Amino acid sequence: MSSTEIDRQWTTRLRHRLTRRLPPEKVLPDTQPAYVASWIYVFGVTTLSALGVVILSGFILALKGPQWWHVSGVGHFVNSLHLWSVEIFFFAMVIHLWSKYFMAAWRGGRSLTWVTGVVTFLVSIATAFTGYVSQTNFDSQWISTQAKDGINSTGVGSFFNVLNFGQMLMWHIVLLPLVAVLLTALHVVMVRAKGVVPPFEDKPSEEKLLREKEEAR
Amino acid sequence: MSESPDVKVAPWTGPQRPYDILKEGTIALVVVAILTIGLAIVFSSPDDPQVTVQQWSTKAPIDFAQTALSELNGTSGTAQYGAPYNTASPGQKLGPFTLAKWLGATIPVNTVRDFVIDPLTDQPPTPTLSAALAQWKGAGAGQRTAWLDAYTKASSKMTFANGTVSVPTTAAGPVPVMINSLEQMARSGALDQALVTQSGFYTSNYTLPLLFLADGSYLGDLAQQRHLLGSQWGMMNETGSYPGQAWLWLYTFWYQIPPFSTSTNADVEVSAVMALLSVLLLLVPFIPGLRSIPRWTRVYRLIWRDHYRSQSA
Ligand code: HEM
């Protein structure tokens, strides 16, 4: 086999691409640019951590099935963990979103990072909603019978039946979390590949120019 | 490629500083986990028990019987819904578009058959009920309407005493027996079962009992006591004083203001507005003006305060 033949293989090409785009020092960096020093950067990793706690508490609820938490003190506590990690997740995500907006963090070829972020946000809302209607209690009865009108009015209700508990539970514990986690992974990988966006290059302020002039004199 | 400063940025050539990304991540995870456990211990989570048709017909027997009548005479919310349950109405319109109608009645619900006749037919037969059902099934549409009209007219004087629903009319044919039998069935808990087992033994689909419950006033009254109505920003709330789906605030907001608060097509209009806003959010990096607001407002000077301070030093 000639080396050009090897170079043209799909596998080889994918490996080359990955090693070029994601070298180990980018995936697991040991330094960051000096400007990465603001408390606002905490919210991305907080969102990620909260997602981890959401998934973990969801796993424990799944072990015992959807009705366990009504009849068990431990189950109710795990449900509380699930609820509060979701609240932290959304709180952190919304601050993360607005901070990335005001940093214009899509600059320098990072628009896809923004786009995956927004899609993850929307998918997370759908995931939380299907969770609320899968609670098998008064809340799920009321929320589903209310929400059906909004969803039916768009025609989506023809195939997404919020009154069908089995269907909603499947969406909540399989389909939507899978998409949310995959999108999040993609999002974080893109951030690592591109590096953290640099600040706007502000022209030196008038004060500074004045000061420099004074110093020169 | 645009040269706008809202799109481009020169790669950083300035100084780097040590940063242990794994350590930071681990610390964040531990802090979030502890915070979650703390919140769960202090605030727990709400779990108001589910409402059953049995409970509804026991606590509010007249409301249940009136709702059963509305399913029979075709005046209930479900009976007049349109898609996806039936074709009784064209549904909501977005301008000239009737989206729901186009996608069709894919979850067919016939309120007379599904909520009244089928459950009653599944009951162990009694002579009175069997006779009433035979009379109903043997009658033509005109005769049924005449019976229902007579019952409906007298239904404002409906009473419930000694476990029996009564309406002062003798012209309603089998309808009084049917409504009363359904009431008994509901109060025994059998209707809860009948509504979910129409497709067999296993069930995970609660479309029928939820629609039936939502057609009555009982569920809404309970929700109102818990401040969960749409006019009370209910979509985003949950029982108790919990934050609920606070992230739906914008969606819920539109329902509170004109033209949506008075529109008969509010649901589809609000959905369209939210879809449009979501697309705008998605495309922010590509929309001139929207993507320049961060540069104009200069909030970033605050975020990267240390950076700009060190630059001007
Ligand atoms: C599941 C939800 C999300 C998770 C777990 C997540 C996580 C992260 C993390 C860990 C980072 C790197 C650290 C940082 O800059 O904070 C990041 C960066 C970023 N995120 Fe998210 N994010 C999520 C949702 C969003 C949303 C909703 C948006 C915006 C609409 C967004 C836009 C961005 C952008 C543009 C960057 C690049 C920042 C830069 O280069 O400085 N993310 N995200």
C-alpha cells in the first residue's frame, strides 16, 4: 500500500483533522490567556456541573421508576436533588448566555459555539417541560392539560401528545437528555478547539493618549 | 468574510497564565453538588397528589354530572376542540394558516363514545342500565337530540341526593339513567380504570381521563386555589412556593398583554412570536445591529475590567 493511499483513507483523514484541530494541549490546557480572569467565566462550568448533577439524580430516579418518589422518603429527597439541580442549571445557563452575548463571544469563528449553545438552551427547556408533565402528580395533570392547547395550536400536538404519559416519559429520560448531552459535549469541544474569545481591541482611551502626551513632554 | 469587529478578532499573542482546568472543574462540581443538597434539604420539592375521577365525582358530584352531560350533548371543550382530537372546529389560525387542522385529527376522541357509552357498556350489566343503553343505541340521531335537549334544559335544576343525580324531566329517555350510572361508576373508581384500559391491560396513555378532567371545573378550581391559572402566570408555576419553570417567563408574558390577552388565536400567535425570537437568538452572530449591541453598550469593559486596566497601565 502506498502512503498516499493510506493518507486518503477516511480513518486517516479523520485522525489528521482531529489532531490538527484538537491537539492534547488544547483539550487539556495548562495555561489560559491572561484575560481569562473574571468571575463571569464561572457560569459556563457551573452550568456543566449542574447538568452533571441533574443527570446523576435522574439516573437514581430511573433506577426505581417514575412513581417511587411519591412513596419513599429517599425517593422524595432524590427528586428534590433533581429539581434543585435543574433550577441551578437554568440559572447558571441564563447568566452564561447573557455574559457570552455581552462579550460577543461568537467573534473569531466561534459562531457555531453560540449556535450550539442556543440549541442546547431550547432543548433543555423542552427536556424540563417533559419532566414537569411526567411527575405523575397534580402538577403534571395541570401543566399537561394547560400546555396541550399551546402545543396543539401549532399542529405539533398531532404527534407530540403531552397527555400521553408514556410518550412524555420516554422523551424526558431518553431522547431529549441524549440530545442535550451530545450538544453540550459538542459545545465544550468547540470552545476548547477555538480557545476562549479575546476581548475587544479597544482603541487607547483619550485619557491614556493624554497621559502619554504629558509623559512625553 | 466580514471585517466587522463584531465578527473578527485577532488571535491573542499576549501573556498566558497558569490555569488548572480539571481542578477548576472539580471544584465547581463539588460546590454545585453541595449547593443542590443544601437546597434539597431546606426546601424539599412539591408533590401534591394526583386528582382522580373518583375524587372529582365524590367531592363535586354535580360538576361531574354536568361535565358528563356536556360530553354527551357535544358542548364540552373536548367535543368542540378540533384537531388533533376531532374535526368539530377548524382550531386556531395564524393569519390564513390553520396549522392544527392541516396536521389532522391524529388522536381521535369521540366524547359520546369514549367518555360515556364505552365505559358504561363495560360495566357489569344491570337490567336498568342495559335497557337504557339498548334504548340509546337503537335510537336515531333526532331522537337522541330530543332526549338530550330535554335533559339539558332541566339540568340547571340538577340535584344530587342519596348518591343519585336527579333532573326534573320525564322527556329525556335513557339519558337520566346513563348520567346517573356514569356518576356511580365514577364514584366507585371504575371510571378511572375504564378510561385508561380501553386499549387493553397495560397502559401509559392518560389522554382520555385528562381531557375529561380538564372539561370539568373541579381541576381548574383546585389550580386556582394553588395560583396556577394562565391569568396567574400559571404556565411557569408549580404547586407551593417553588420557582417552577421560571425560564418560561417570556412565553407566559405574552399571554398577559394585548393583543394576545384578548385574542382567540393567542396560543398559536404566542408560539409564533416565541419561534421567531428563538431564531433571532440563534442567529445573533449573523445579524448586523443585534450583534453590535455588545460593542456599543461596552458592558464587556466591566467583564474584562482587569484586562483593560492592565492594558492602560
Ligand atoms: C447546557 C448548557 C451549556 C453548557 C453546559 C455550557 C458550557 C460552556 C462552557 C464550560 C464554556 C467554556 C467556559 C466559559 O466560557 O464559560 C462555554 C463557552 C461558551 N458558551 Fe456555553 N454552555 C451552555 C449553553 C450556552 C448557551 C445557551 C449559550 C449562548 C446562547 C452559550 C454560548 C457560549 C459561547 C459563545 C462560549 C464561548 C465563550 C468564549 O469563547 O469565551 N452556551 N459554554
